[in-house]
Amino acid sequence: MSFGVNASCDVASAQAEQARSPAEHPNLVLATTVLASGLAFVDGSVVNVGLPTIEASFHVGSADLQWVINAYLLPASALLLFGGGAGDRFGRRRILILGMLLFAASSLLCALAPTLSWLLIGRVLQGTGAALLLPNSLAILGESFSDEARGRAIGIWAAAGAIMGAVGPVLGGWLIDLTGWRAIFLINLPLALAAIALALAYIRVPRTDSGKGALDVAGSMLAAVALGALTWGLTIGSGPTGWTSPAVVAVALGSVLLVGFIVLEGRRGDHAMMPLALFASTTFVGLSLLTLLLYGALGGLLVLLPYVLIQSAQYSATAAGAAMLPFPLVMAIASPTIGAFSGRVGPKLPLAVGTIGVAVGHLLLLRVDADADYWMTVFPALFVIALGMSCAVAPLTTAVLGSVDEQHTGSASGLNSALARVGALVATALLGIVLSATGAALIGAFHLAAMAGAALAMAAALCAILLIDDPER
């Protein structure tokens, strides 16, 4: 997710409670995990700012532009739980380093890509690397600290992710204005090399016993193919050609494959990457739907707003990146306080208020046009959306971990994190009607997308109100 805004509850971090050993060099371990996770956080936010220049460089249409985002989100969504399981089985340090190596190599491929096809191949490999490094980065952090030190370390990790996500678009926009879009992928190379060197030198995490079972390779592959077919069909259907036969067939095929995935996971029982026993909890069902809807609304916003500011309001890439700064900064400041408040009152109220706030912020975006003043139009909308997300993110993590029995906390948290990325993936696939518009039509299409985002956030609020119970109840 962009700006480091993701469902931070992760399968490996939940499982790390049973397998913690103090780190010999805790500060360097923390620096390693921050740099590793920063690869995904920075890349997600920077590429959104680079979309207009990529479009101009390759002379491509809206459907092709959507795949620059979705080629990354697809493997990052479908393989996230697989990456956590691989770390359990083969060693988290080893899989973390493998993920960083893959991310660095694919970033170089993206920077040197002679055609859009090569860029998309690089983006798929980047997403695969992110699926390997993200769960194992947070798991290593959880295993290397204990008690109060662990909470402090995770707080620093989250704050650093928000800061890197905030700085990324500004730095990336400046590099785009200075040298072109290829430079935004080269940012990853020094980060990756530094993190790999630190991991080799200072991370010493014993292999746990939780990964002795076979990896759910079939489930991972089936989920990836199903999401790929759905994404392709939705991308075509939302584009200029509309819902032609290929789009309908792809969506139908993806839907059938998703049903097959559910059947397969049911047969694997507790060895599945998505145990169906999770859904016996009505609260968990509500939290899953809320996550999918909320991050769908947010994912569409973070792609579209910089694009509209550059294409319609004539912002430079640097200015568009700076325009998004209030979002991560407000979240970094407000989230800890709101998280503590939710611990006293329970997650239901903050989740309901937060999702309604996100809906109101999207409606404020209806005031944005080509001549709109930033401080009077864009900033208020971003500020309200950021406050709403601040109300939702920490309570969401807490509620997910409390909605299922102890045996399933790892699977529940990992699935919730994957659903956040799937929400962004589906939302981006549906943006063709906006990305294909120009001139005044672009503003009109953006307003339509803002209303759709508000509707998604309100649907998430209904999930919080109707389906989610506080633990004491």
C-alpha cells in the first residue's frame, strides 16, 4: 500500500509471539527491517506520481497504465501469505534476503525497460519480492524484541514507513522532473543493498517449528491466476472498449477460479493459507469486508489524485508529490493517540467514525477542479481522509487479532493484510474510465470516482456498525 498505509497485522508477526529471542544488535536489526519494508512503501507511493510521464514515454492507453500499478499489486496480494509461510519453513532471514535481492534486480529491470512489456515484467517481479520481504521483515522485528521494547520497535518501524512513504513522492517527483521516470526505480537499489548487507551481518533469527507442514503452493498459484483473470477483465471492461466478450469471459473465469480456490482451501483445513474456519466469526467477516472496501476506496484515491493534479491542474511531478504530504504526516501524528483511545473504548466506534470520515473526505474531493486552490480544496479533503484512516488502521489491527481464536491469529492477520492489497488491486482495475479521459472530462470522471470511493467507505462503515462487536460483548 502507498505511503506505508497497510494493514500492519501480519501472519508472521502474530506467530512471532511464540518464537522470540533478543537481538544482539537490536538497533541494527531495526534499521534492517525499516530499510527492507521501505522498499515496498517508497515504491508504492513514488510510482503513482510517475504515471503521467510513463504514459507519455511509451505512448500507451489507460488500460496499459493501470497495469503499471496492478502488475505489482497482483503478486503482492496473492503471494503475501505464501511469503510468510516460506519464511516459517526455510528461515525468515533467508527469505527476507531473497525478497530484497529480487526486488533490487527487478527495480533495475524496470529502470532499464525498453518497452512497456519489460516494465510490467519488472513490476510483477517487484510485487513478488515485496510478498517475500514484507511478512518476514515484520516477523524478524517481532522475534528480535520483547515486551515494551517490541512495542517501541514496531512503533518506530511504522513511523519510519510513514516518513519514507511521505518523502518518497516528493523525492520521486523531483527526480522525474530532473531526469525522467526511470530514476524512481533506481532509488530502490541503495536501499536494498544496504538492507541486504545489514541482514547478512546482524540478523540471527532461529528457524521456528511452525513451518514444518507443506506450503500451500497450489492455493497460492490458484489465487494468483484467479485475481489475474479478474483484474484483466475489470481493466478491459472499465476502459474505452467497454464490456466486450473478452472482459466478460475473463471476469467469469476469475470468479470460477476463486470458487475453486475456496473449495481447495476448505479441503486443506488448518493447513490452508486461508483457513475457512476464520469465517465462523461474524466479526471477522465484517472486518474482512471493511478492509476490502476501505482500502479499495483509498487505493483508487492514491492513484488518481496525483494523476489528476498533473494532467488537469498542471502540477509538476514534484508539486504533485508534495501535495500528498498531508496524508502520511497526519496519519503518523494522529494514529498513536487514536490507537490508545480505541484500546479504551473498543474498535467498533473508531472504525465506524473513521470510515465515515473517509467517505466525507472523498465527497470533499468533488470541489477539486482544474483551477481549484490547493489549500481550499485538495488539502481539506486529504486532511479529513487522513484523520479517518488514522481512526481505522490501529483499531482494525487490534480487532482482527481479537476476532478469532489464538490458533488462527496468524492466518487472520495475514489474510487481512492481503485483502487490503486486493481492495487496491480491484479499485485500480476499475479506473480506466478516469485514466482514459482528458480535459474537462477528466475532472468529471474524477468526481465520479470520488463518489464511488465515498460509497465504498460508507459501505465499510455499515460493516463496522452491523457486523463488528467489541471484545467485551
